[in-house]
Amino acid sequence: MAGAPPRPARVITQAELDGALDALCARDPRLAAARAVSEPPDPRALAPDLSGLVWVVNSQLISVAAARAIHGRLETALGRIDHASLSAASDETIRAAGLSRPKLRTVRALCAAVDAGLDVRGLERLDDGEARARLLAISGVGPWTADVFLLFAHGRADVFPAGDLAVQEAMRRVLGLPARPDARAAERIAEDWRPLRGVAARLLWAYYLTRRSERDRAPAPHAPETQEETA
């Protein structure tokens, strides 16, 4: 359609991710060196709906194992994790699954945003900036939550979670920096990787976790620089 905004670039399949990594590493030899010693990143995906967004909120500041356990208990308690079941559930039911009070408030804010017209699945049709802005407008949703959801639920190629501690630490090691960059510095550095910053983030996570001899490549255990869970 003439005048329609361009669809965001996606990296969903393994072949697409491998091709994007080839292009990225051809541009930056430092990333090529990191790729050579890392477990291969994969196109791991989250559900692009409210359940996927709740997963990311739940994952703030806890391990993957803990997030899985809590998410599983919540799903068992509700039958399924969606707007209807979350809205009908009592605070006590959600808290009993293991969500903290701040995360419960964020879940309630997510449901309120859907009530007010937010189409979570429809975010896929928006460009990166607009989709991110709509998520950040929700109380309790900060940059890390928005970026991780857009990266892993949509497979967006250029979304960069600059506030993630593991990404920052991997940048320090891979790029030979004297100190771990903060979110603002990480964003500046990542400008050179456009339009594949999200692909770079996947590689940096893989490098970080390989160096720690961990097998799970999900982003959940890596707390953001600015904690999004608030008292």
C-alpha cells in the first residue's frame, strides 16, 4: 500500500539469523572473533501476546529457572495466561504463583492497557520506535522489558537492550573496553551495528553465557542496569 510504513526487519528462522550474523561479523571483526568462541545464538522466540509480555515482566531480576517455575505455577492456577484469566484472577492467586507485588502491579497495568485499547499482537505491525513507545507508556514497563519483548517476541533485527548487564559486560570483553559501559554508552557503541543491533545483542548474550559455561541463552537472568521492579 502506498504510504504505508515499512515493516520492521525480522530475524526469525535459524537461516535468517545465521545470514544476519554473517553480515554483522563481516562489518565488525571483533564480533566475528566473539562468534568464533561462542555457542551459536538461536532465534528463540516468545509468544507475541500478553502471555509473552507477562513472561518478560516475570523474568526481571530473577533466574531463568525461577521465571519458568513461577510462569508454570501461574499458568496452572489460571488455566492459561491471557487477558481474561489475569483480569479475573485475584491478587492473592497471582501472588501465590510467586510474582512480587511490583510485578503484580505491572501485570494489572498491562491488563488495564488492553482494556484501554492496547493490541499486544498488533504491535508486530508497528515500527520499532512506535511499538516501544506504546509499551513504555504502561506503568511498570521500562526499557529492558520493552526491548526484550520486541526482540524475542517479534524477532526484530534492530532492537537493542542497552540496559542489560550481560550485554554490557560482553561488550566490555569483546570490544576491549576499560570498563563496562552503561546503557547510554552501550547505545552509542551499538549505533555502528545498525540495522542489526538486535542480532548483535543475541551474539553478545551467547558470548557472555558461553564464557560462563551456561547453556540457556534466554535473556531473563541478566538484570537491567536500572531495575524496573519498583517497591
